[in-house]
Amino acid sequence: MPTDEDAYAWHRVFADPEVMEFHGGPAEFSVYEELTARQRRHAAERGFCLWTIVDEHGEVAGFTGAQPWPHEAFGPFGEIEVGWRLGRAYWGRGYATAAARLTLERVRAAGVERVVAMVNARNERSIAVTRRLGMSLARSFTYVPEGGGPGSERVGHQYELTL
């Protein structure tokens, strides 16, 4: 489960605007403090959360895992979402797919019968991961990212997989 040190590592790895293109841009450290604290609660209550991915040298590459979809304003609020985010140096090396497959095994073992993945419609790399996982596009929707105002609408895709 993520530690306080993971909050620092995630903040550092995800400080790249290209990495955060589909997530509203780089975030303040406090966002990762809250995120890691929430993941510790999920791990204790559900047996799964977002976990840190490390490379073969022990360096933090990003995270993957599952959590209840937290946004009431759009998407499948409360459903279990699988997700991944990697530092730029780790793109295209199979980390996201391999880690997401392990996540599916863990959530299945925890009794989850269906998962979703919420992906920006322009995020071709993440869409490719959903395909490799066998997920199907269930619906498209329009949303406004946190802090976004008029004209900041985005199109998202909801992928689903029965476990």
C-alpha cells in the first residue's frame, strides 16, 4: 500500500506536463498526500488500492491498481475503476499492461465481478492498454476537469470488463 514516501515519489514522477496531459496538468504535492492516504484506506477496507510500480532498479515508475470511482459529477460513481499512470521514461515498455493484469487478479480475488476504466478519448496509450486487457468500450461522455471552466470540456470513454 502507498506510503508517505510514495506521495513524494508520485509528485516527482508526475511533475511532467506530458505525463499529466490527460489528468489536468501537474498537481501540487498535497494532491498526492491525499491520494496516498485514500489508497491506504482502500487497502485496509477493500484489499486493493493504487500501488506503486517500481522498475528493475527499484526506481518508482508510477502506479497502478483499483479504487472506487470517486467523482459524483460524471462517470460510474462508486464502481471499481482500474487505472495506471507511468512516468514518461516508462511508456511503451509494457509496465502498464503487466501491472494492470496483476491488478485484475487482485480485485477478482477480492470478490469484484466487474471493473471499469475511465480514459480520456484522446489518450491512445491508455486506450491501447484497455484493449490488451480485453476491456470493451461501454459509453462515451463529456466532462469538465477539476478546476476547468467554460470551454474546458473533455470527452471520456468508459471501458468495462467482467471478471
